[in-house]
Amino acid sequence: MSLSVIVLAAGQGVRMKSDLPKVMHPLAGRPMVRYVVDTARALQPTCLTVIVGHGADLVRQAVGDGVTYAVQAERLGTGHAVQQAAEVAAGRAGTVLVLFGDTPLVRPETLRQAIAHHEAQGAAVTMLSFRPGDPTGYGRIVRDEAGERVVAIVEERDATPEQRAIGEVSSGMYCFRDGWLWPNLARLAADPAFRAKHAEIYLTDLVAMARQQGEAVLAVPIADALEAIGLDQRAKLAQGEAEMRRRINKRWMLAGVTMVDPAMTYVEAGVEIGADTTLWPNTLLQGQTRVGRGCTIGPGTIVRDSTIGDGCRAELSVIEQAIMDEGSEIGPYGHLRKGAHLGPGVHMGNFGEVKNSYLGPGVKMGHFSYLGDATVGAEANIGAGTITCNYDGKHKHPTVVGAGAFIGSDTMLVAPVTVGDGAKTGAGAVVTHDVPADTVVYGVPARVHPPQQEGKGDPLWSPSPEPPAEAQEDK
Ligand code: UD1
């Protein structure tokens, strides 16, 4: 039978105590409503509607195209929320599945089974039930004496002490027969007499209505209670995060990734990892990150929105919006910032920082250096403590270091400046002018070695030093 899915995502989520709409809270780096929509898509519905209200623009942005949106301007209950989809969804499919935007752990297989049972039994309403450790707060499911059909769902506030003791509760997810749902939802909305002691329009009240009409109401238990939990407060959010992370890690381990301690390895939903890569504890792979094959990442490493090639190593380092080509390595304690690109086989050792720079193949930058807005040629050596002074307080300036250049320890490269191929700078040099290829410079400010005669050679490198360039800082 054809399927229509409605995802309720209009609520604020007061129990979250947050400015962010509840369904926008991330799980493994992705707003929880995205998981629900992805699960709905996996069922290949003919019609997929998302009900938005609180923070509608944010939710629309997160979910994107390919779904129909309906707006619930006022939050008047779950039944009212579904009613907002009537115009776009009614009559579009045989079965209507209602999902909650705050219940992201439900699996497509679980929903498929419930839908199959609902359709095979010809029920008007089939709810997905579960047994949480503590049923407080959930709608309790009252079954008939045979235990097969559902008599009522009783919300916490309306429940008697005996009903509160019932362990089976409603997950809030339902299958409805399309032809039955829409006219009866309209009746429920129009006639407060159908509503049990409350002003809101609850989906749950459709159960009593179907019963009165002699229609079959079923409950299909979800075996894994975790799939049914609504992440409506922070403690449950943490539970959901742990479960989602466990699922993601399991998937990557099955794909050939070693996690030395999966419980301490944090891989977000959008990440990809090649086989034979090892992740050590306290490693976070976030956003749009790709890690190649045979890498060793961590311990204690954050990789965010970055691409790491095959056979790379990163230890105790932070890598953000950066690229590491195959065989390059960083750490301990390195930081690649936006636009950093380490070419093949680059070695970046202790306490280095690179921003918006390309380091060519085989470059070595062993210790305590900062390169910003720089281009470094192949096989150059960046000595300990080298700094590109790329910022004059107003503008950023580029630095170019040629292939095979040797930058002595503690060199300040005052940008804009170019050091030619094969050139060398002495330890502590402050380079304020371009250095020709295969030339040695030293001192403060740096001048050519051996010193040239005054008035001869390159005037830029006259031995009588010009006043030192205004000190520039690194940024
Ligand atoms: C609901 C069920 C309860 C079930 C529980 C499971 C009802 C009346 N109660 O209670 O039986 O045990 O879920 O978690 O259905 N929403 C809207 N518009 C509204 C109201 C809600 O879009 O006007 C959305 C919320 O964003 C949320 C979902 O519906 O995603 C659930 O609403 P919520 O108010 O949290 O229901 P519960 O009180 O948890």
C-alpha cells in the first residue's frame, strides 16, 4: 500500500530549556529532525510532510528541499499538528505514518514492520508502543482483556494510579488508514466533547474515537525501547547522542576502521573514514570530514570539516577546514586552521600552526612555528620558531618560500616577502626584503652574506641597514 509520512516538528520543547527549537538540537553533529526525515525517506513515501512552527525557518533550513512543509501557527496539540497536513497529504496514500521530530532513533525496519502489521490487519489506528524503564510522563496503553487490541491511551495527567502502573506506553508514532484519519481528525477538532479533559487536540484521542466506531486499534511493541525515546530534555539528549554515536562507530568498525576505545571516539554523522585507519581515544571527527585509508588519528585530536589523505598521522592536534595530502603528519600539538594545506609527505611537528597556506611536498616544519598566508615550495625546511609576520594591523600579506629553501631557527618573515628557491636565512634573521634564489641572508634586519660593497650589488641588500621595518605581528 502507498505511504504518506508526516513528521511533527513544530514544538518548542520547553523541557529542553533552550533558545534552540527542540528538534534542532544536534545528535552526532546533525539536528535530530534530520534523522527522522532520513528515516522517513528510507520508507519511500509518496508524500512526506514536515509540520513546522516554532523556529520554522531554522527547521526548514536544516531539512532542506524534497519535502512538503505545512505550518502549525499555534501549538494546539499533536492532533492539531497533523491536521495542518490535511491539505497537502489527505488522499495521497493508503497509510499515513506520523513520526515525531524529537524521536530520531527509530529505525526504518521497525517502522516497516509496524506498517506491514497495520495494513495486514486492516486497522484504523496502529500505534508503536514500548516499555521504558520508567513510564512517567508517557501516555499509558490500556489494552482489552485479551491484550490484543487497545482500549485507550491515557496521558500522565489524566491517568488513575492503576493506569500509571502500566509499563507499556505510546511512542507517539502511529499508522492510520488515510480514509479514516482525515474525517475523524476534523470531527475531533470540531467537537470538544470527544476530547478527554483538555483543550488541545491530541492524536491519542483518536484511539477512543476509533474504538467507539468499532474500528480495530492496535499497538505494535518496539523491542528496543531506545528507538522510541523522545529526546525532550537534556538527559535524554545525552542518551540519544550516546546511542547514535554507538551506531555510527559500529558501522565504521564493520567497514574496517579500528577504534581503540569506541566509547571514547566521537565520529559525527557526515564523516567518512577509509579502511585500516586507526582512531585513538578522545578523537573527534566532525562536520564534512573525510579521512583516507591507513591513517592514525589521535589520541586527543579534533578534525573538523577537513580532508585527510591516505597514510596520514595526526596526534594531539586540531585540524579545521584544512587538507592533509597523503603521507603527511602533524603533532603532537599542531593546529591547522582554515585553508591550511599540507602537501604529500609534509612533516609538521610539535607546536606548529598553519593558516591559509600551502606547504609543498616533503616540507619539514619541526617545532614552534607559525605560517599564515604562505606558500612553501617542496622540500623546504622551516626552522624552529619561524614566524610569518603576515599582519600589519590592517591587512594580511603573503609570504613565499621557494623550493628547497632553508629557513633558520627563529626567522621572522615580514610579509609581503619572498624567499627564493634554495635560499637560506640565518638563525634569528628578520627578513624584510625579498631574498633571491640560492642566497644566504642573516641578521636584523636581514642582509646578504657575505656582505656586499656599498653601492654595489642589489641595493636592497646594502650593508648599511635601513631603519628596521615596523614590527609586524603574527595573526
Ligand atoms: C506524546 C504523546 C504521548 C507519548 C509521547 C511519547 C500525545 C498527546 N502524547 O506526548 O502519548 O507517550 O509523545 O514521546 O500525542 N508537536 C507539534 N505541535 C504541537 C504539539 C506537539 O508539532 O502542537 C510535536 C512536538 O514538536 C514533538 C511531538 O509533536 O516533536 C510530540 O509532542 P510533545 O508535546 O512533546 O508530546 P509528549 O507530551 O511527549
